[in-house]
Amino acid sequence: MTLSQAVEFLGATSITSFRRSAKEKNCLLRDGRIVFVDVRKYVQSIVANSLVNEPKSGKTKRTSKGSRRGILMARLARAPELIERKKEAIKEAQLAVKNETVPYLKQRSSARLAELEAGLKKLEANQADDTKALREIEYGPEE
């Protein structure tokens, strides 16, 4: 069927929007300058899409916090090691700043030191937040 015939047959309101939709569903065929639409394939794709997107009744969303708890426990288990590594990197950066003689390299080292210190503060804050969140999951919200 040609494009205009398919638009009339299916009752579409706009030829351009129908053409775009048919192109997305790979239903357009060209023969020179004439554009044909595979109507059967178009209708089947619409039906299949509506079946996929149909809401499933009777299903409720889980409210378990088990996976969140596991993630927090894993993060808390790793946090001391990460903090210790960050502290070691800060010590090395402090030595580099102290021993550097070239002003440009000294400035770069001090910038790196500032980044590391900010990262350490962030790690410690994240550890405190995770501890608080884990307590809330295990014992309920604090009053």
C-alpha cells in the first residue's frame, strides 16, 4: 500500500508522523520515488509493543532493604582500607611539596595535596553517612 493509502486505511492524522513511526518500525519500502508501507508488519509491531508495555496486575513493588544493607556493609568494610591508602598518599604528597625546589612543580604538588585532603574528607564523610544509614536500616530511624 502506498503511504497515503496506508494513512487513510489506518486513520492517521498526519502523514509525516505516520511516516516517522513506520520508519522506526522498519515498515517503509521504496520503489524509486514511490513509498510503500507494509501495513501488516506495522500493525503487528503496534500489537506486540502494546502487549510488552501492558501493566501487569497483581505485582507489587518489593520494599525489602536487603540489597541496600549489603551495599552499605560492603562500603563500610572497604572504607578503612581506602582511608588508610589516602592518608599514605597525603604523607607522600606532603614530602613532595616539602622537597620540591622548582616553583611550578611545588605548586602542582600542593594542588595534588589539596585534592587528596579533600578526597580524604569526602571518604570520612561517606563512611559516617553509610554508618548512619546502616543503623537506620537495622534499628529503624532515630527519634
